[in-house]
Amino acid sequence: MCKFPWQLLFRNSSVNTAAASSSDHSPLVVLISTVEQLATRVEKPFRYEASWAVKEECKKVIEESWNRNKMMSNKLMVARENLKRSREKLSWWSKNSVQPDTKIIHNRFQKLQALQKANKGDLKEEIQATKKEINQLLEEEDTYWRQRAKHKWLLEGDRNTRLFH
């Protein structure tokens, strides 16, 4: 499917088919990564994720963080300590409790693919439920990426429609 020099350069790359969630065509998934990309990791700054707002555990973590240090007289120091503790606890919670949506979505697509292959007409409800779950997870992922999108993209979209009007 690709030439040998390309395979040498991108050894950790792969091409797979994915389950068809809303079409009868199976999409191709191309994962491209170089050895250099796998070796370099940079520590990310903490950012609150808008997609966490729908998770009940996140609310509990924040409440636990803010229900301490009420004995300090300086309100600014109380707020600063609570914010610091919230950041630390949310960072730990997100790394240990929140599975990345991409992994969950990938697992659900695999489940959907297996159901579609095994379907002889008796798995229609389970297939529909899995598709509904995938769509919900994709909505959550969309919220995640919207938070990172530039303001201009949110206003104009991903197509340059002004060119045609």
C-alpha cells in the first residue's frame, strides 16, 4: 500500500478500516507517527476542560477541594490555596479517572464493528444503542475540541464560505 522508504520513515504508522457508524462505507484510519514524535513529551500546563462539566465526579473533586482552609483570615489566601488544591486534584483525577475519549470511542467503534459483522438481524437494538453511545461520545469530543478552537474558527466555521457569497 506504500513504498518502502515511506515505511522506513514512518515505522509506527498504520492503516486500518473503522466501523461504519452512519454510512455503508467503512472509513480508512491512517495513524502517522515518527520515532521522534514518540520520544518527545512536553509537560502540559493545567487547563480545565469544558467536557468535565458533565461528569459528576469532577463536581465532587472541586467541592472537596474548596471545603477546606476555612480557618484562614485572609480570603485571598484561602481562594489561592483552594485554586491550587483544585488544580492538583483535578490533574490527578483527569490522569487516573478520566479515560481519554479517543480510547473509549475507539473501543465502541470496535464493538460496533464486531456487532455489524455478527448481525443476522437479531442485534438491531444493540447496534442502535452502540451508535447512540458513539454519537454522544463524539459530541463530548466535539466540546473538547471546541474549547481549543480559535475564536475565528468558531465564528466562521471550517469552510471559507465568504469567498462564495
